[in-house]
Amino acid sequence: MMAEKQTPKARFSTKLPNGDFLGITIWPGKSEPSAEVVTVQIRHPTGKYSLLPERPVTKSSEKTEAVAIGATDGD
């Protein structure tokens, strides 16, 4: 059985003032279709990624909450 390739719901990337690149991607949840998974990556110009350690899941961190993200026009 071949896994179905997911496509992101949204993707944003920009170059930071120090030359690094910031990437933010929003993925649909795997087991809960209405959930969203947000990944944030900072890439150095060398192309290397820094892997952050996984945060262990605890009973208090199992809660989920909705987060509203919006853009402003800067007025």
C-alpha cells in the first residue's frame, strides 16, 4: 500500500535580515481532517537544517486550542 502524498494547505517563506530563510507550512491533520499542523523551519544559506528535539507529550499538553492567524494592512 502506497502512502498518499499530502499537499500543504498554505505555505509562506521569506528571507530574514541575517540571510537565513524562514518557512511556515500548514498541513491538514492525518487522523483528524479538521485539524491543522503548522511547521516552522529556519534554513541557513548553507542549506542545512537544525533539527529540534521532539517535545514529549504530557497530559497537560494534550489540550488543543484554536489559533486565529490574520494579516493586517499596516494602517
